Amino acid sequence: MKITAILLAAGQGTRMKSDLPKVLHPIAGKPMIWHSLETVKQVTTEKPVVVIGHGADAVAEFLGDSAETVIQEPQLGTGHAVMQAASLLKGKTDYVVVCYADMPLLRAETLQKLVQTQKQNQGPLSMLTVIADAPRGFGRILRGAQGTVNAIVEEYVATPEQLRIKELNVGGYCFSADWLWSALPRIPLSPKGEYYLTDTVELAVKDGLTVQAALMDDLEETIGVNTRVHLSEVEAVLRRRINREHMLNGVTLTDPASTYIEMGVKIGRDTVVMPNTYIYGKTEIGKANVIGPNTMIRDSKIGNRCKVLASVMEGALLDDDVDMGPFARLRKGAHLGPHVHMGNFGEVKDSYLGPGVKMGHFSYIGNAQIGAETNIGAGTITCNFDGEKKHPTEIGENVFIGSDTMLVAPIKLGEGARTGAGSVVTKDVASNTLVVGAPARAIKKLEPKTRQK
Ligand code: UD1
Ligand code: CA
């Protein structure tokens, strides 16, 4: 049984007052239409078809090959929009699920119920409805004596009596495909000069066929986005859903209301996420970590048992048992090995800090490789940029970098080396050698240290 989804996304979204097409506005880190696509994919068997119009290029570019696209130009209503997909799909599918791309909260379970309803329906069409006190401009459902649906009346043409009807058209439909193709050309022109998909209900009834309703119980799912106020409502609902899922998976969120986790983030059990924390993008966090408060993490990977306090990391990697912050910043390509301690006001970029490295205060480390158990004194700077190019710094194991050392790259420090406070190191330092001064000179050979634990 072939089931294909058609998502309608050609409308302008005027009330968003935006240069960005409505369906590309992000919600929980992904464009609105991404959410609808993910949902329909779970209940269909074929590649979804998206009807685009306003901002077509940008929407098509985002969709890539995740969906087929057809252009609706001009936009003459929801029925007209579906018609644009007819030639692509005729003879290729048994059922067609139609949804509007501005309803990102609709759940796959709900659409599944809709498809199930249609599979048991003798007639050609089933639709999602909901009962609500506030009609929010939705079409009203007219039921017949048998409890089947007779018509959908759009609000602006409804009689006062019809306006009191509390059952509303959500905007999710499942059609028998062959009947849909035969019905679309028969849709009459509306008083506003559009072809409404909702008029297929009356066409089915005229054909003597039944239209079934799948009544939903979660009103939240039916929030459609027309303005940025709706956008924030949808964002809040989605955030609650995401947070709830993490908590049910064994993650403690001290204050879910101030915890912002984007879609697709992975967090292991017994990790605690403290308030005012933002976890974005492709981030994976292991078990038993303490993240936050006041932390922002994007596109990063964290092992187990780490502490990340009041810090910012982007494109970074923490191995197990790292202790970071407060006020530490990891940029792209920063990798802290196991048991690294990174204290306040440090920045690391494109560098690896080996196991047990300590970098307590006020340092910048860029394009560097640092060996195990090395100590980076307060105020150490890798001077990695000469105005044109970035240069590497290599520091061996068990090195002691004195406070306020400038390491002018490219440069290498052998294992067990030491630099005096305030050194400006411009030449490579041999292992177990102490250098001091500006520019730094070797003044002493040191006893090799056995590696401290
Ligand atoms: C529609 C329904 C209404 C339902 C409501 C639920 C119709 C006629 N009415 O009304 O019964 O209660 O949704 O939210 O369907 N679109 C196109 N091409 C067009 C027109 C619209 O692709 O020519 C797309 C829009 O981008 C949008 C969706 O279809 O994603 C719905 O269109 P919209 O104008 O918002 O319909 P409503 O007036 O909300
Ligand atoms: Ca709408």
C-alpha cells in the first residue's frame, strides 16, 4: 500500500512580516517545515511532495532531495495547491496525506490515527478534527446523522449558528488517491476566488460517499503558525516535549523552564543539566556529567563525568572526567583529554590538551598540541598568528609553563621543559631545560621528572 504526503507551503505568510519564507523560520533549531517533513515521513511510504510558491528557491534549497517539490504559481487556494502535485503522483500512490507546513506540532501518532481511519473508511476521505472553545479562524465541521462529515464551512462564510460549532478542521487529510485526482478539478471557485481543498468533503458527499473524522484530543498539536507570537508558542511546546523526553530517558533538568535543548541533541543518563543552559546543534553528551548553570554548547561532544560550569563551547570535544569553567571558552577544534582541568577565562581553539593537563587561569591556546600532565601557568598565550598565517605550538609531557609566558609559534617545547614567569619564548626549547627572559634563553638543564600522577 503506497502512501504519499503532500505538504502545502506555497502561501506567503504575510503576517510573519519577514523576508524569510514562513516555513523556514527555525523552531527548536530546525526550520518549521523540517518538523512537518519528519512527521509525515513516519506515516508514509513514498518521498513527500512539497508545494512551494512564495520564497520557492530558498525552500527548495533547504529541502534538497529530502522531498519532491512542485511550484504553485499563482497561489489560488489549498485545493489548487494539491492539484499541482497531481501529474507527479497520478497512478503512483494509493493514499495521499495532505498537511499544511505551518503546523509543526502535529504528531506522527496523530497522523497514524488519520491514516488508520481512512483505511477503514469505505469513502474516499478522512480528516483530523478537534473540539475547542476558541475557534481561531478554523473551518467548522458539519456532521451528518450517521456521524460522518457533511461539510467544512470556512469561518468567513459561516452562519451565526455554524459559528457556534466547536468541532474544527485541523488541516490534516487522508485521501484515496484516485478519487482525489477526480475530485480536484470539480472544486468550485470560492467567493474569494480560490479553490479550497475543504470543498472536497461536499464533493464526496455528493458522490454518495462517506467522509470520516479522526477526532484529536490534544489541542496543542493543532497550533498553526501565522505570526511570530504563534512561533513562540510553538517553540515553547516543542521545548517542553524535548525536555520531557530527556527527563524520561534519565537526564535531570533542574529547571526545564530555563533549559534550551535543540532537536537531535543526545544526552546520557544521570547527567544533570542546570538552569539557564543552551544545548544546540549536533551535540552528544555522555553519562553523569554536570552541565551548567549558565552554559552554552553547540555542535560538541562530551564524554562522561565531566563538569562544565558557566562556559561556552562550540565544535569542541571533551574526553571523560574533564573539569571546565567557570568562564571557559572552547572554540572549533578544541579537544580536552581525560582529566583535563581548565579554569576561568581560558580560550582553546584547534588544539589538543593531553590527559591531566592543567590550565587554571587566563590563557589562550590556539593550534597547539600539549602533552600529558603539563601545567599551563596563568596568562600563557600561544602567539599563533603572525598577521598572515597560523603557526603550530608543540608542548611535550610534564612541561611547566610559567605565568605570563608568550609562546611565539611555530615553536616546540620538549618534555619536562620549564619557562620562567614572563618569558617570551621565540626558539624551540630542548627537553628538561629551563628558559627565562624576553627573548627567553636556556639557563639550566633540569633533572628529568618521572611522570606525576
Ligand atoms: C485552512 C483551512 C481551514 C482550517 C485551517 C487550519 C482551507 C480552505 N481552509 O485555512 O478549514 O481550519 O487551514 O489551519 O483549506 N497554501 C498553499 N497555496 C495556497 C494557499 C495556501 O500552499 O494557494 C498553504 C499555505 O502556505 C499554508 C496552508 O496551505 O501552509 C494553509 O493555508 P492558509 O491560507 O493558512 O489556510 P487557512 O485560512 O488557515
Ligand atoms: Ca493557516
